[in-house]
Amino acid sequence: MTSEDLAELMRTRRAVRKFEDRAVPDELVTEILEAARWAPSPANLQPARFIWVRDAGLKHQLQDLAGESKELSAYWDPIFRPDGKSGLVNDLIRPTVIAVCSDPAKSLTNVHADNGFEWAAAMSIYAMWLRAQSLGLGAVFVQHWITEKAKRILNVPLRWTFLGTFTCGYAVESPTGTRLPREELVSIDRFPGPAHP
Ligand SMILES: Cc1cc2nc3c(=O)[nH]c(=O)nc-3n(C[C@H](O)[C@H](O)[C@H](O)COP(=O)(O)O)c2cc1C
């Protein structure tokens, strides 16, 4: 792979939410989990853990909870209603499901932050997302969970943080992407504009 290929992969990675009813071969899932394993973490503490949810019964429980989670959010924000912009309940049945959790005890306490365990997990999620794309799979990370209920389904200790689920599979949609222009995202030397607007 050339550096241009990598740039292209990063540019064309999208959130894919509709999947064929076709299992991803175990070898590919293992490759994706390897990408997670090699992600960076503060002081290499490796706080994140990955649960490959293979059991159909557990997947159905997660599917029900995904619906319940959206329904709860819709109480506050109508975009999560079934007819809203973000009303689609994510598919937990067809794709491969990898739940991501992380251990708050495996964090450095430094002067400004003790949330490195979440950053580490996030980096592993992006690594899996890109690796899945490179293997010809579509993927999405889903953060939208009533987390304590998800933890109960998957036997995650209460004090751990449940980041969400990474799902990947054979895409049946090709979403397009947009981003803000670079000038709006990047400034040179100092934050742009007045500090007290
Ligand atoms: C931290 C995080 C949480 C996300 N949570 C959800 C989610 O709960 N459900 C979902 O369908 N997509 C979720 N996404 C996917 C985003 O909606 C998607 O990445 C974004 O709209 C940009 O689209 P693109 O990835 O196709 O460029 C999440 C993405 C991130 C990074």
C-alpha cells in the first residue's frame, strides 16, 4: 500500500449502517481485532477490552437495547424519533459486533486529565474502522447505548466504562461524506479570532 492509498482509505472511510446478511470470516475479524490491539494508549497501559459478540441471543438483546436507547433519547431530542434524522436503529444482528469497554483504573493521573483510558479505546476504534475498510468491509461505531444495561447484557463490571459497539460487515449502502473546509478547522500559531467574542 502506498501512502496515497492510505490517504484515500482515510478519506473514503464512511459510517456504514446497512449490512448484508452474510458473516464476516473469522480471519478478517481477527485482523480487525489485531488493529485494535496495536492502537496506542497512555504509557502503554492498554486499558481497553474488546468483546466479540457472537451469540445470537446476546445480539438480539443488544438489538432490543439499541431500540430502547434511541427511544429514551427521543424524549429529549426529536431527531432520534423513528421518523427523525437519526432515527435509524443500528443493526446489531447482521454485522459482526465488537463491544468496546475500558478500565478507568488503568489511567495516568496527570495535571490535567485522567481520561486516557477513553482516549485509548477511541484510538482502537478508529484503528478497527480503518482496518475493516481496508478489508473491503463497511463499519460503524455506535455510542448510543444506555450503558449500564449494555454492561449487564455483556457481563462488564459496573466500574468499567462501556464505550459502545463497533459493527462491521458487507455494506449494502455507499454513504457519501462531507467535512468542513480545512481553513475552518486549522489555524496557524494561535486560535483564530478574539478570545472573548
Ligand atoms: C464517537 C462516535 C460516536 C458515534 N455514534 C454513532 C451512533 O451511535 N450511531 C450511529 O449510527 N453512528 C454513530 N457514529 C458515526 C457518525 O455518525 C459518523 O461517523 C459521522 O456522521 C460522519 O460520517 P462518516 O463517518 O461517514 O464520515 C459515531 C461516530 C463517532 C466518532
